[in-house]
Amino acid sequence: ALGHICGVTGDGVNDSPALKKADLGIAMNESGSDVSKEAASMILLDDNFATIVKGIEEGRLIFANLKKSIRYTVTHSIPEVIPQIMYIIVPLPPMLTSIMILVIDLGFEVMAALSYAWEPAESGSSLMRLPPRKPVTMRSIAMLRARAARHPPPPVDPRTGQPRQPGRVRRVLNAVRAPFTRVWWQDLLERPEGEILVDGELLSWSYLEAGLISTMSLIVVFFVVLNHHGISPRQARLMAKDTSNAYFNKDSPTYTYQGREFTGEQQFYALNEARTGILFSIYILQVFNLFICKARFRLPFGRFMFRNVRTFYGFGGGLLLLVLVTYIPPLNTVFNSSYKSIPLYWLIAVGFGCLLLAYATARMLVLRKSRPIKWNRTIDGLHMHPTIWSMRQRTKSIDVAV
């Protein structure tokens, strides 16, 4: 009645109302009646309650893998957004083009993110030892009671016994009026009880922590490649700031700096090579992040990180795609990449990837101390505790024996 998630099992006709009303009604297949099967939302084929436990474990695994996939996928958005902001504010030459962003989002990122669908659990018993995501606690009961008090039930139609639903105009007026009421803000700012799919910890890792480390990596790679061609960061800023001349194009005018001339083709190919370095930098950092996001309760080291073979298929396919769009002449023209890009610059991204791995390890150690996981106690066998009824039966048996 308060709003907690409730599951009901049953097999008889008298269990049908409860099976229908519950959030999850489970009927028995072999011993259950047809009425209970129609009312239930799930049918237990083998009538074995251990199957329900296996289903709960599979559901927890799906939730955990979906959270890992979101955590991994959202991380690359910051390295895509910040270069565009720097292009407008600083300004700098455009680091990423629109078609390069499509290569990242719809190319190697999709392949790697889909591999989490086959990700096994970190350990055999870790999932079932976790507390429920939305446990029944005193705080949750008080929160749901307060919410029910703020939202009184609608009037009931005496003829049908069903709640009266307001008309379309009334619903529109209530939706417009809601943000100006105190109840709406209380519901909005109320902290939910239990674990949610996208929480603050996930967003902090993706946007502030791993996202910023990845952004620093691509900026360093970008300026190192330009500097290799003789264009310093200050010089690149001055060229991008000059609105009278459009630099970094094939038909751009020659730019002279400290007695050195840069033709339009030299500017164009230097920028494309720097952009190619950014593509590989994002890819390498995301490969490190792909394995880091596998570890939710353990340190990001161990054999469990390599049990999913499809992970290697995912980032292997992404690497193949990057090689095709970089070193195949018809494709590098379309994607504004450069086949002259050398793998030496990729070592910078590898160094930042090791930094990300070390940071994730230190972060996990700090979280273990500050917010330890409350594992459920392992129950071995059947625990029978004495009750009034059991002690009464034991007393009667002793009296009869005497």
C-alpha cells in the first residue's frame, strides 16, 4: 500500500487477486490453476522456487552491466564537447569535425559498449550478497508515508468503485500549475531511497574525473603534433583568431611566423594529422576506461577483467575502423584524417591511460574506506530459531515421554 515493490507466488484460484494486484505475480505451471496463470505476470515452469533466485541474480547482473555500459559510454562526451568550446572561446583551430564525432559515437564506441551485454559477474557470489536496490527501511517507510500524505487519493466513483479521473483540460491545468506548488518541489528534491541507474557517482566519474583526464590527453596530443610541424600553441591561437584570413585550409594564404612560412597545404595536413592523433587518443583512453568500468567492487586488476571475449572483439573492431578511416586514401579524405600520422604520438595517450588506471585504483581504495559496501550475511543451510510454538511442542513431547 505504501509503494514498496511486492512479489506474490500462488497456485490456487483464491491467490488470483493477490497475483493480479502485486507488482510481480508468479504462478506455478505444473500445480497452478488456469485462473492463477491468467492473473499472474510470470509463470514458473518447473515449480521450483530456486529458479526465482536465479532470475533475481540474472536481473541484478543486467542492472549492473547496464550501469557499467552507461558509465563507459558517457565518458567520451566531455572530450568531444570541450574542444568545441575551446574552438569558440579561446579560439583554437577546430580539433574535431562533425564526421569525426560520428566515427567516435557510431563507430568504435558502439562496438565496445555492446560487449557489456555479455559481461559476467565480478565474482560468483557478489551479486546475491548485495542488499536490495530499494530496501524496506524505516526511512523508506517514512518517506513513502509522507509522499502519500502529500498526495491524497482521488475520489472514488460509488457506482463503479474506480477512482475518478480528471478531464483533459483539468490535467493540463494541473500540469501547468504544478511547478508553482510546494508539493511539486518537495517531490523533485526528495532524495530517492536505494540505488538508481544513473546516480551522482556515475556522473562524477564520467564527466568530472575520467572525462577531464581524457580531455587533457587529447589536448596534449593535439599541440604536440602541431608543434612537430612548427606550429606552437600560441601560433595556432593567433591563426585561429585572425578573422580576416581563413587558415588551415588547402587554399589558405601563406602564414609567416618568425621568418618561417607555412603554406595552405602545410597548415591543412598538419591540422588533419593532429585531428587523427585526437581520434586515436580518445580510442586508447576509452580502451583503458572499458576495463576500468568492469570493476565495480574490486580493484581494476585480475583475471575477471578478461573473461569476456567479446570485449576484445569490441575494441578490436574499433581499432580496425580507425585504421581504415586513417590509412585508406579514399576514406581519409572524407573523414579529414591523415595517413601520415605515426603511432609514436599514441604513446602520450597510453601514458594518460596509465594515469587513469592509477587514479581509478586510488579512488576505489578511498571509497572502500569512506563508504564500505554493506554485504549481506551468508546463510549456510537452514537456520531454525526457537519460537513459542516450537518450544510448546517440545514441552508437550517431554511431558509425554515422562
